[in-house]
Amino acid sequence: MYRVIFAPDVAEELAAIDSPFERRKVLAVIQCLPLDPEALGIASVVDTQGAIHQIGVCGGVAFVYRAEHAARRIVVLAIQSVVDE
């Protein structure tokens, strides 16, 4: 199993979510990542340093994360609630 780590700005974003329901929804989706980091990824992007970042969407939440397989950890780099209009 992988450990989930939040980038500092993501931790601040989570703390700033006013709705407890919305915060729980985001955390529930992210808690699925340690089971299979590749399962939720719908696309990959490579940053300027050559690191591969996965983009995932699940349960109305979009997120960007990096799986560091050697360290058995997942770094969540960005989150965004997706609202259908």
C-alpha cells in the first residue's frame, strides 16, 4: 500500500473547504489512490523536470498526483471539485 502525501497548497485548499460534505467527498476519493495508484488516472503529463503526473477524475473530484513507486507514496499536487452545470 502507498502513503498519501499532500503538497502544502493542497493541504491548505482542503482546510479551506467550508462544506464538511465536500471535504469528506474529496478525501474519500483520494483515499482510493493507495490501493492502486494507476487505476484512477485518466491521463498523464510530464513536467519540466521529467516527472510523470497522473490526472484523475472520480466522484466529482479532479486531481493531479504523482506516484513515487520506489518510496511507495503518492503525492497529491492539485485538487478541484467538478460541478456539472
